[in-house]
Amino acid sequence: MGTAYYNLKKYKEAKEVWEKGLVFMPTDLMVKKNLFEFIYDNPDVPQDLRQVSPFIEKFLRR
């Protein structure tokens, strides 16, 4: 679902879906990869959406 939102340039929705997926599946490497590659480290995404929330931070330990 996150990928579909991303392809539609609905970055906020993609981020929300991937972050929820991370909460439910914290060891899923694909969810983490998608968040970093397509949201957090992507200069095409607005700066405010590239911020990691404090709640999600604990799930992202690389």
C-alpha cells in the first residue's frame, strides 16, 4: 500500500503506512528500506515529511 501511495506522489500517506508497518513488524527490513530510500533520505519529498518522529525512531535502529 505504501508503494502505491508513493507512486501517486502521496508521500504523507506512504510514510504513514510504512511507519505503521514498522510498528507491527519491527524486524521487516523492506519496510525500513522503503522508509529510508523513499521518504527520509529522498530530496524529492518535502522536508517536513522527511523527519522521523520520536516514536518511530526506536524502531529504526540501523
